[in-house]
Amino acid sequence: MSIYKRVLETNGSDFQRMRIAEELCELAQAVLKGTDIDNIEEEIADVQIVFKYLPLVFDISKDRIQEWKDIKIKRLKKDYPIG
């Protein structure tokens, strides 16, 4: 069992949804303030960790997330062509 599954099993999905939202807000605040690079780095690390919970909390496959990433990247490449 992964650490992420263990934490989710221990705390429940409601708690983890709140934790995810909290960490996203903390990162947004750090970015908007934009003066404390150490804090931004720490909040990025927190968000990357809680992002591992999202597919588990909402029972979403990694393949489906990759499909959306591919769509979004394709759109970026169209909107911002290179060369």
C-alpha cells in the first residue's frame, strides 16, 4: 500500500479534499506575494504531494489525467507555436 493510500484510508476523503484545497490556497498566496522563494518552494512541494491524492480521492485513472494533459499541451502548442 502506498503512503498516499494509507493517509487517505486513515483520514478519509473529506479530510483529504480539505487538505488539498488548503495546500493549493497556500501556494496561491505564496505566489501572489512573490517575495519569499523558500516559501514558494515549500508550497510547491506540498502541492506536488497532495496532487498524488487527487486521483485516489476522486477515483480517477492516471490514464484519464494523461489524456487531459495531452489535450491541454496540444492546445498550448497550437496557441504558442515554436519555430
